[in-house]
Amino acid sequence: MKTIRIPFKYIFYSFLLCFIMFSLTGCGKDDKIENYKANMNQFFENIRIFDSSINAIDPNSETATTELLSLLDSMNTSFSQMASLEVPESFPGVEDLATQASEYMSEAVSFYHQAYDGEYDATLEDVARQNYERANLRLQYIVSILHGDIPEEIYTYEDDQTDNPTEDEFSEDEFAEE
């Protein structure tokens, strides 16, 4: 049995720290924003707990695979719940990124199950890891947007067909390449 080591620790601790800092900054009292912040804080706390639990799994244990898959299932549920949150309009693009993160996490968990249920399949594990990384990338973008910084990587600027270089069309990149 091959051991899975998913790089949760540094990513999610930084998410948690950033989000706590975000929640401490004052943006006025808007109930929708405050509710969203509270829900996202809970989401990141849940992810921190999953991270700790996954890192605590003894890779030599006969139940390691079962424990890991169970924790990944629970994490997938948290991602689904996070994606279903009503995102305030003041956070452009977050709703789509949250949906994408949830979809990628769901795919990752599905492929991890396929890779470890029965005969181990390294190819499926690699596909799972790639989807997992895509989900985490979207979380990084969400954290940036929640801090008021729209990551340049998620937007492209295309020249308008009038051949006027000062008129650029602003369009969202749909991550089609990933």
C-alpha cells in the first residue's frame, strides 16, 4: 500500500491565518458579509481539523486507507457546503471559484477512492492529486479576493477588434486549460 501525503499543512494554515486577519478588518457592519465571513471562518477551521487528522494517520496502519478516504469524504462535504454559501456581491468571482473548487475536490475524492479501493492505481492517484491541487488553487484565489486583491492569473486582457491598443476588453478566464 502506497502512502498518500497531501500538502494540506502550509496551504490551509496560511488560509486560516489570512481569513482570520480578514475577519478582523472592519468593512462596516453588513449582515450578509458578516454571516459569510463567519461561515468561511468555520470552513477554514474544518479544513485545519481535516489537515491535522490526515497528518495524524499512521501510514503503516491497516486502516490508513480507510481513515484517509473517510476524511477526504468529509472534506468533500465541507467544500460542497462552502460552495453553497450565498456570496455577497462585494466579492466578485468568488461564487464561481467556490463552485469550481468544490467540483475539483469532488473529482479528487472520487479518483482517490478509485485509486485506493481494491488494487492500487498510481495513475488515478495522480489524477486525484491534480484535481486536489486545482481545488486548493481556487481557495487561494478566493482568499485573495476576500482580501480585496483580484489575482492577475484569473483574468486575461484581450485587444478589442478595433485595433485600438488603449481599448482592452476585460474577460474572466474560465480555467479551461486546467
